[in-house]
Amino acid sequence: MFQIVFNEISAAELSALDTLEQLELLEEFKVSEGDLANLNEDRFGKIDRDGTVLYRFRAKDFRFYFEIKDAAVVVHRVLHKGTFSDFKFRSKMPLAEDEALAGSKHFWKLIDEGRNARRL
């Protein structure tokens, strides 16, 4: 099991939820090396752009977008599947969700904002 680190942006996105929903999501959000080696498409996805690997975890109606750094899961964004941003990524292309995200400049801009945010 990896240590999970949220940055300012992903922590704010999570804290905007009510306490019970936060606890339920955090209870589900567990990542092990085995999970990443054998991705279960229902829960985990992998997004690759120019050698940068980003993972997606689905929990209820939310998507956690993270990368592995220094033996930790660094969460860059937590998006509701119904948010404008997440909907926009997934609705424009006939590709699978993760493939569509890999080609979206808007998605990578959100991720880069998260990547550059201070870790908590």
C-alpha cells in the first residue's frame, strides 16, 4: 500500500464534499503495486502522454487522477463524473475514457495545475 498525498487543489476538491461522502471515498481509495500492475478497468485506468504516466481511480461518481512519485500516490485532481470538466473530457471523442483524456490539452492543464500545487 502506498502513502496517499493530496495537493492543495485535490484536498480542496475533496473537502468540498460532506464529511460522510469524504470518508466513504477515502475508504475506497486504496492503491497497491498489484493494482497498478494489473489494472482493473472498472476501478483503475492509465493515461500516458509523452512518457508521463497518470492513473485514474473510480470511486462512486468520482475520479481521482494521480501519479506515483517517491513511493507515494500523489493526487492531482478529484473530479465528479458530472462536473463540466470531466464531462467535457469524456463526451467529445468516441475513444475510451482514458484514451480521450490522454489527448485532451484541457485535461493536462488541470493535471499540471495540480502537479504544481503545494502538497499537504
